[in-house]
Amino acid sequence: LAAGSLSGRVARGAVQTVLVSAFGAAASFGVSLGLARLLGQEAFGTYLLALGVFQIGLLVSKLELDTLAVRFVGSYAGTNKWGLLRGYFRFSRSTVIMTSTGIALLGVLVITFFPNLITEKHPSFHASLLVACAMLPVTALLMLESSTLQGVQQYARAQVPLNLLRPVTFGIVVVILWRFRPSSLSAPVGVAANLCGALTALVFAWFWRHRSMPREMLATAPERDVPLWLRTSFPLFAVSMG
């Protein structure tokens, strides 16, 4: 854990990651338990089913570019390849935004054209999926920003938005609704509360990532190595989809 060495930074980062993940997991469990009791079996089951569909869309949306960010951002920053660092950041961000937005719009079209088939599962499943579509680009970008922070060795800041701020904000929104509008609690509202948590986490992640970018990168023209990035991402994406 000594300062000034690579192993020390990695060790301290590991400790910070474990602590943040542990507190975040406890918060997520508590919020899920409370939401299950407030919504009841059918509504909470609908909420979970919508999130299950959402997770499949999320896998396709980010194309494992968030996983690659840890490798390539760390590698380019460590070897002072500022042009490639800026190029990967621009490529990954624009790709994730376009892909996630496209899948979200496609999801909205499917939900709109087949409402009867979807509402057969549960009357509120239709609205839950629509809110989940809105959450798709936000969460995909949040995961990319967090991985970028991890790539520049901002280990705690990489974990706090996704694993701690998001569930805590989610829980606060649920508590406020339960306190002042208990009758409004439903599966779509639960997904919307989750979206509020993701939006809050994204703001913090974007701010910390913006401040963590090396000045040398900002002064360098972007370079691209798209064939390498795609060749590396494809096996990871195939495994994730499997």
C-alpha cells in the first residue's frame, strides 16, 4: 500500500473498489427489498422483467467498449499516446451513444406496434419497458465513463457513481414517493426511480472524468485504430451475448 509505486496504486485502488462495491451492494439490496415490499409480488415481478429485457439491450448498446476502456485508456495514458487516447475516447463515446439510442428507439417502435402482446404479461409492463428504453443510453454512457475513470487510475471515482450513488439516489427517490405519494408506486415508477439514480450517477461520473483527462490529451489531435479496437471487442461481445 506504499505510495509512489504502481503496485501501491493498484493495491489502494483494489481496497477502495472493494469498499465502495460492498457499500453499494448493501444499498442495492436494501432498496430492492424495500421496493419489493412496497410494490408487491406482481408489480415487482414486472419491474424485474423489464430490467431483464433492459440488461439484454444494454449488452448490445455498449458493445463491450466500456471493458476495453480500462485496457486502452490505461495503456495509452501510460505510454503517452495522447492522440490514440483522445481518439479512443471519442470513438467509444460516440459509438455507445449512437448504438444505445438506436436500440432504445427500436425498442420503442416494437413496444408501440405490439402493445397487446406486451400487456398480456402485466398491464404495467408496457410502460415499464418504455421507461427502460429511456434509461438505456444513460446507463450505457455511465458504464463507459466509469471504465474510463478506472483506466486513468481513478479507482474510487470509477466505482462511486455506478455502484454507490446510483442505488442510494434510487432509494432516496423511492422513499420520497412512499412518504408523499404512496399510491403512485408501481412498476413503471420503480424503473423511473432507477433512471433518476442513473442520471445522477452519470452527472458525477462525467464531471470526474472531465477533470481527470490529461492536459496533454486535450492538446493533441485524435488518432484512431478502429480495426484493433473492433477486433478486440468482438470476442468479448460474443462471450457477453452468449
